[in-house]
Amino acid sequence: MVFRGVMAMSLLLAAVVASAAEKLPAGVVAKMGEVELKTEELRMMVDGLPPEARAQVAAQPQEMLNRLIRTEVLRRALAAEARSKGWDRRPEVIAQMERAREQMLVSSYMNSVARPPESFPSDAEVKAAYDQNPASFAVPKQYRLAQIFVLAPPESDKAAFQKAQAKVTDLVSKARAKGADFAALAKANSDHSESAAKGGDMGWVAEANLLPELRESVSTLKKGETSAAIRSPQGWHIVRLEDSRDRSVKPLPEVKEQIAGALRVRKAQETEQAYLTFMTNKTPVNLNDAELAKLQGSIK
């Protein structure tokens, strides 16, 4: 939360970072007062980012580097101000800083210990994981649909409700007529503006994501057929089945990287847990029950 706050401040205070009007020496990418950020330091920061963040920087280098620079320079300026006021010499801050330093050390060390070799997993291990978990890569049955939607007015307004029903009946008749232009009917009459603008096209929809009221009717349609009016709590749907795809399983090449990444994460977790167990068994934790009891009694 603190880092996000600093980033927000950096965006608000962008103007305080050294601009092109101040000529900076070679090797210095930004300056704020007496605080400098060297080009090599920025490079190291980028190299230390997670792969997803590095990819984002590569995709938008000017915007992302600018944001990273402003955030880091402001962070350093705030740290310098805190030191100038002796904040780094406060006992509780010293203790927190040392704990944070040790935590970073432990995190870096354990990442090194747990990181699987580059050769893991092998193609055979990826294939075995794929064969053992077919349900994980299943693609549900999908329908390519187009619809005409008529919004239902309150039933208490009988005149408006009957008018809407009559409109739906007329639209069903027109949509099911031989040679009917379903797209034109949807554009002119559908109350669902997003799909109406596309001639009623709803794109591919997984069977499970269909409204329950639509699911049974759609499953009985053949390609090119149009349903009767289907009532839902919101109104009436007239649905045309453009195409369908049966339930399938993604091919191995399509999910190979996903499986390899998951196997590497699991391997790292297993290695880390095994190492922690080894360390604990090698040198067990020895508790002083008397001191622990005194501490527990003093906590209020």
C-alpha cells in the first residue's frame, strides 16, 4: 500500500522531476534536487522486475520507464528527507528496517534454492501432466448466437405489456420467414444496443454462460434456425443459432507453456518446503517455556 501511495504521488508531482531544461550529466537519467538516478541503476531495476512487468515495459517503454523513474526518484527523495530528520535512527525504525533487510535476504536466497533447473520440466513430464488432467484443459460446448431482444415493460402497465408482446410475435414471424434478414431486424428492433449494433451478433458463448431460460431452447436449434420467443425476467429473446462447437480438449501445443509454468511453480514450492523441513530437522527450534509464559502474561 505504501508503494502504491508513492506511485500515486509521483504521478501528481511529475513536474518536480528534472526536465529537459536542466542538462544532466552522462549516465544520469533523472534528478530531483540532490537526488540522482543513474542509467545503470534504472537498468538493474528493470532487470529485477517480474517477467510480466518487464514485458509491459517492453510493450510501452516510454510510458512505463517514465513512471518507474518518477516513482523511484520520489522514493529516494522522501528517504533522503526522512534521514535528514533522523528518522532512520529511531529504534523502532531500525528494527523494522533490519527485519525487512533480512526478509529480502531470505526471499532472494530461497528463490535461488527452490528454482528448478532450466531443463525442468522435460517434454515427457509436460505430456504426462497433460494426459493426467484432461478436465483442466477442457473447452465447454459453445454457441455462436445472434439475438433480437425486446425489453419487457412492467406487467402492471397492461397496455405497454400487450404492445411489447405483439411486437415480439411479429418479430418472431419475420425472423423465421424464408430469406429473412435477421441482422437487419436486430439492428432496427433489438433493445440490446450492444448486440443490435452488430446485427444481433453475440459472438461465441459457452453453454454454461447462457441464461438458464435460453440454454434448453438453444440446444434444440440446428445451425441457421431461429427460436421462438424465449421469456426471461428482463424481456423476450429471439435467438438465431449461427454455429456451434462441441465440447473439446485444448491440444497439447496450445497449453504446453501453461503446463510447464505450473509444473515449475509446484516444483519450486516442493523444493522450498523440503529445504525448510531439512533445516528444522537439522537444528530443531528450542523453546524456553518459562520465558514464553512470562511474555504471554504481559501481552494485553
